[in-house]
Amino acid sequence: MTLSAAFEVRRGSFELRLAIEVAAGETLALLGPNGAGKSTALRVLAGLLRPEGGRVELAGTVLDTSAGPHLAPEHRRVGMVFQDYRLFPHLSALDNVGYGLRARGMPRARARQLAGQWLERVGLASVANARPAALSGGQAQRVALARALAPEPHLLLLDEPLAALDAATRMELRAHLRRHLTDFAGAAILVTHDPLDAMVLAGQVVVIEDGLVVQRGPVAEVARHPQTDYVARLVGLNLYQGRAAGGIVRLAGGLELATAGDGAAGTVFVAFPPSSVAVFRSRPDGSPRNVFAATVSDLEIHGGSVRLHLDGALHVLADVTTAAVAELDLVPGRQVWCAVKATETRVYPA
């Protein structure tokens, strides 16, 4: 049930070029900012949009070629969960789940029987007769998932399936979705903006920016070694590129950062987490080798701390306590000093 796809899509001035392979039992996460081309990719795989060039093959069946066949959506063994779920408002939860089975020619009684079993699997047997308007967001998501899985697709597409949920429901449904993806025999592709969704639900990640793949690999590896500012911000790291020699990385603007990577040479990335940035009102004394001036441009609550956006020779993110914000009077426009220990940095080839 492996998916193998390499295709091009042009829509006006926008062009998407994507090549991916997803094995049976594997979940791939597509990450990228708005407008990067993630949902366009799902539309191609679902058969809702024909690519201008390339080839899409699923479980030995050719779905698209540049000059050959284009298999219609209803003839593809593909299930899809949309961000807004798109349940049929006039059908009960049971009949929504059974819709795909009926569309494939299954008799109504058998389709309703299997749909009931799927509702039981997702813990919603009690709402079988309810219509979508009577369901909570979490219930609607599970009905949509059951509808996508009931026809036993070879490929499952998930377009921001948790984005419309509140934080508590999102956490519960993330664990629920992970169990179903673990049991799913086919290939799965998850589109998400949330790195936590990718880390919990997927094994591999492909990052798209402006229609091009900028990074791919195991989720943990991409999180450890981001290659673009977007990925670095996504996983909560400060990231810079420069030339390394003798444990020093010289950045484009001339600023030098002392690092723990004594053996690094040539063009490299240097990264460090916001939690490693110490903030002071005056230039600190002592051992930190990386000290630079900055100005507070913005503040935001981030988990249990406050994230500062600092501009100067570097744009830096720093996490501090609410007590530190009050004590140091860290308001927008405040000039501060930042310090980062060399041992807190991570250096890797660009």
C-alpha cells in the first residue's frame, strides 16, 4: 500500500513541486506556513486537482501521470478528513460513516452494520442517530475519521484534523488519533501547523515553503537540526547561518558567536533555545562568551513563561519568567543585554 508521488502543480503564479514516498503503516507529516502548498498537495492525492506533470501511484495503481490516466476521486482508495470535517448535515452520524461504503456499492443494511461497528470503535455508538449539528467538535472529528476509515482506504489524508478543537479536546483527540493511525494498515499523510501534532502522530516530516521542499527526514532529526527560519521558529529555536572556524561562527552581519562545536568548519547553522538566553538591564560580568545588546520589540505568553522578541545585531527569542518581566521592566522599546553560553549552542552543517 505504498504511496509514491512526484508531481508539479501550477495555479496562477504559484507552483508546487513535491516528491514523497510513504510506506504502508507509516504516517508522513506535511509542514509549512500558510500558502506553502500543503492543501494543494492533498487535493492532488485525493484526485480533486490534476497535476500538470509527474506521476502518482498508490498500492500498484497509477492514479495520475502527466500524459496518461487521471483516476477520479470516487475510484481512488483514498480516505480524507477535512479541517472542518464536512459531514453531511442531513445525515445521522451512522449514515455519514456509512456513506463511503454505500458509494462503493455496498447494500444499505451491511453498510449501516459496518458503520455502527466503526462508531463503536471511535467511542460514539451512543450518538449514532444524532445529526452533525448536535455533535461537539471532538465528536464530529471522530465521525469524520470513522467515515474516512470505514471503506478501508489504502491512503488516509488528514488536513489539519485537530485545528478546530479547543486545547483540552485537542490533547484528548491527538491521543485518540494516534491509536487509530497505529492500527491503520495503509499510508497516511497529515497536514498540520503544529509541530507537536507531527511529533506525536508522524514518523517522517516534509517541510514545504513557497511550493518547494526545504527539509525532510525523521521528525526528531528535523526538530534538532532545522534548516530554515520557519522550521526553527516552529520548533522553538533561534537559528543563524555563518562560517565556522576554531569554535567561532561568524554571521553575515559580522557578529561572532562562540560555540561548543570546536571541530566545525565551513558554512554551518548555529542554534540555541530561547530558554538559554539570559536577559539583563546592563552588560553582565562573568563567564558568558556571547554577549550582545538588543531592544525588546514584543512579548507573548508562551506556556508557563513569557517569550521576548528581541531585535539588534540578532533577532533573538528569549523565554523569561513573569517575575523577570516585572523586575526588569521588560516593555517594548526597553534596551537590554543578552547572554548565551557557548555550551548552550548547537552547530551543524548547512
